Amino acid sequence: MNINPLISIIVPVYKVEQYLDRCVESIVKQTYKNLEIILVDDGSPDNCPQMCDAWAEKDERVKVIHKPNGGLSDARNAGMAVATGELMGFVDSDDYISEDMYQSLYENMVANHSDISACGVEMVWDGIEKSNILTPLGNHLLDNMEAMRATITESFIKQPVWYKLYKTQQIKDIKFPVGKYHEDIFWTYKAVAKAKTVSVFDKICYFYVQRGGSIMGDSYSSNRLDVIEANEFRNAFIKDNYPDLAPLTQTRFIGVCIYHSQKLLVAKIDGYKDYFKDLHIRAKNIGNAWKIQKDISKKQKMWLNLYLKCPHLTCKIRNLLKIGL
């Protein structure tokens, strides 16, 4: 790797004029200076297109792409297509980062000879003095198998792409799924699969803003069920490439089905009974290797078995006891 290689940072932009300047300012003020900052205006109907152009005039490292609206994944793909950096990162345009985030990520990558470097994340609430640390404490260097296990369990590695630094050569051909929610779950395991090692440190560098009107801040809808498809794709990939982890992915898949079945009973969106039935069928069809999964408590196994036999009753009980929501 070159000394101080160019880092391409991709920032999808859509209806975030209240947050955009704070986000971009936190990037241009990075202590790591060799940056290519790609702002992807995803057909934003507000003042964001003009704000992006204004930043390009202020800082020659800023490049702007204006494109018709295609969603978050489409915007990220557009940015990746033009990125020229040896390394790559992502920042969502309503979030912001510490001034030394990319310096810290890069130094951690070099020190550990890792292919992916990840920092700590703090969730902050818009307009409220409230915060929560999303990532676990501790510094870890994970080999490929350990990293994939951590990705599935979301222990040392969380799904979001935006608090990590990647080697561009390894991820440039991994496309985000256009039109899907939970796009990071479709993507992250594929990136981890290409990494020999992943290094994680707990210094808080990324600030994940919780706001109304964001994709994940919206009320529950059928779009959230895209996570089921994402997990099915991951299950198939793990079965073929990491067979020892297959029971783990199956266990997690059934757990995701239970969670969304519970949410459906609460939200009662249009067609929720059909969605509920479909989730149960998918969970039953996933296979029974999960039964040999280690590191699962008797209580967890009880809930999994109960859901597979009596899904409606199980979810009603869990909702009544406020378990899992």
C-alpha cells in the first residue's frame, strides 16, 4: 500500500439540507488530507444539489454527481463507479464524523495489516441530549472466519458500511442492491468474505444520527421485510463457503423471522396476515442444522422451537412479555 494513499469517501445525498453542511464539513476537516470526497446528489428535490455544488467550489477534493433518484444503494453504486482511491469509505449525509476518523482508520489498518478497519460508533438523537454506544468496547484483530462469525452475530462487527475503511480493489465489484431496505445486510458479508483480516478498535469516530424521516426512522412497513431476503442470500452463501457457520446463520434467520412476525402483529399493516404466514414458512424451510448450534441457551432454543410449532401464540406471548421488541 502506498504511503498516505488516496481515500475515496462516498456520500449519498437526498433531502438532508438540514444536516448536509455539518456532514461535509466534518469530512473536509479531516486530519487525513489525501481524500476524494464524492457527493452523490440522488435527485434531491430540496437545496441539496446547490449545496453540493457549493462545496465543490470551496474544496477541490469534492466531486459531485447529479443523478435521478434511485435510492441509497443506487447512489452508493454511482459513487463507487467513479471512485479512484486505493481505499474507500462511506458516510451517510445526515451523520457526521470526528476530525481524525480516517487518520485513525488508516493507521489501524496499517498497524494490523488488515483489509478492513472499523472504529467505534455513537448513536445520537437529533435535538435531544441522548446518546448510545452502538459498537462494543475493545480492540480486536479477526481472521477471516472470526470476522464472518462476528458479522453474523453482530458482536465485534456491525452491519453498517459507514464506520469502516476498505481496500477498494476488494470491494469495487460488490454492488449494493438497488431498491432494497437493509442494503448493508446484503453487502457486508460479501466484503468481509474478501478480507483476510479485519481490525476493530473502540475509539468513537462515527456519529450515527437518529432522526424522523430517515429510512430506518420511518414507521414499520413491508419494506422492512427485505431483511428476510438479505438473510436468505447470506444463508446460502455461508452454507457454500463457511459450512461450519451454517447452523449459526440458520439460528439468526429464525430469530429475524420471529422479530418481524412480532412487529407485524403490532403494526398490522395491509396484508400482515399473509406476510406473517410467509415468514413462518420460510423459517420452517431453512433447515434443521440450527439445532446443533452451540452457544445458544435453553431459553433461546425453547423460543425457536415454539415459534416453528405455534408462531402466532409465540409472538403474542413475546409481545405481551415485551421480549424481543
